[in-house]
Amino acid sequence: MSKLEQTWFNDCYKSLIDSPLSHWLQTLPAQMNDWQRNAKHGEFDKWCRLLNKLPSTSPSFVDLSSSVSVGTENDVDEYTQKQIEGLLKQFMPWRKGPFHLHGIHIDTEWRSDWKWERVAPHIASLKDRNVLDVGCGSGYHMWRMLGEGASKVIGIDPTQLFLIQFHAIKQFISETDVAADNIHFLPMGIEDMQPLKAFDTVFSMGVLYHRKDPMAFLQQLKDQLRKGGELILETLVVDGDENTVLMAGERYAQMRNVWFLPSTSALSVWLGRLGFENIRVVDINHTTLDEQRSTSWMESQSLKDFLNPEDITRTIEGYPAPQRAVIVANKK
């Protein structure tokens, strides 16, 4: 394992000691060692070399409560700013954000800040909580969770470019007084985690519909929560009653890996059967062309290319256009 990866994972292991998550150390180090030997992306070492070229800066401020913003353009000279931007462009596509670094606006495909604003008013305070973000992407929401006072935020996602993007942002935040020691990204899926039954809050936003077995996935989420812990589940849904579930054909909005889109009523039944209580639908929202779109930081096709150009209430395959719901529930 390279020095850089070893440092990332060792920092995570140290943070687990003397915490309610300490029993994770029974399996996690061996899993990360196996990941390094057998699962690293072919570009990973190149990405790490680029990360090491990012300059150290002295940000004048960090905002994680209303955005993810680090420093101003006045904190660095023009050459350094261009150097940072050029290196960050090497990690495209940037899908989840936005991020603001020393006057550089990483204008990501998704306005993840809008999703956070829909979710945050409806959840229990994250202050002093141990939080798991399943399918965390580049980590945008993890930083917002830390900004809400979480004592520890751990994100998991098998996509290795997201791991690199997360550490590119973390490198700048670590130069400040923000508690960056309390936030970690692990390149794994929830199916690889032992049932810890210890997190206070588990987020899963934008994952359920990618799972062939949604019930098994919801059980895996439950297995990470302590008794009484809170699940925040955000996913694609369709209109209908408790018996309504759409199983897409080969593609949904051009995505091949979409399986089950339940109604909110059906999803609530699923959660109840699995042992959740206090189940409530707190938000339903149609994804707009302003919330998901191509940008100079994500130049390939986006939502407008996946909808019927003559009727944007339908996907190009003829299904209902993306509608997303947030459901909050507690483990019995």
C-alpha cells in the first residue's frame, strides 16, 4: 500500500479506537489491505501523484454550514489558483457538489446543496453523532454533516475517483482548524461491512434504485444502526399506492443499473416489515434541469439528454421523469 493510502486508512483506524465503532477494526484493516492488492483502479496511482502536487495553502476561512467553501482568491496568488484549478480538472467528471476553493467554483453536475437543504430540516440533530453516508460520492454531503456538528462522519463508496475527489477537498480543509480528523472515506460497499449496529445516523441518498435486491440493501442499512438510530433514505419513487412498484426495463433515463422504483407508500411498507418505526415521508421533489446538468466540470450528457424532448415529464424510454423522495425512519 502506498504511503498516501496508508495514511488515509490509518487515520480512520485511529479515529475508531475508543469509539462505539471500535469493533469495526476486527475486519476493516484486512479489507482495506485486500482492496489495495486486488481492486485498485488502473489510474489510481496517477491520481495520487496528482493529489501530491496540490499546493499547501492557508485558507482564511472554512464554511461547512451553508456551503462547502474554503478560503478566498485573495489567500493565494494567481499562479497558485491556476495550478489548483488545473489539477482539480484532472479529476473530472465532478458529479456531486458544488465546492468553492480559493475562488475556484467546482460547478458539479448535481446541485447537491439543494438536496441537502431539502433533507436537513427533517432529521435529528447531527451534533455529537456518529454518521455513516452510504454511497457518499465525492463527499459533499459528508462535509455538510460535519458542519452540523457530527462527532464522526464516515462515507463509503466503491468508486475510486470519488475517493480522490474527497481527498482533494480534504487536503485544503486539513490546513485549517476544522476537525478534519473526524471525517473519513472508505472505498467499499455496504455489503462489505460487518453489521456494526453502532451508528447514530445512516444516510443513503441515491442508492436504493441501483440495487437488484432492495430489501437486502435496506436490511444492510438497518444493520449499521444502533437501536433507535435514524435512517435517512433518499431515492427515486413513482406515484401510486402501497402495491405500486415500477421495475424498469433495460434502461431508465439512460441508466442501465436501475431496478425498483417504489411508491412512497410501498417503500414505507418495506421499511415497516424490516423493523423500522416512526416512518415518515418528509419531501417529494421532481428533479429539474437546473439541479442536474452538464457543466464545464462534468461535460458529458446529463438529465436533459435523458428526458423526452417533447415531454419532459417522461424519460426518453417513456417512464415517469425522475421524482425523488426523502423518507426518515428509526430502528426499533
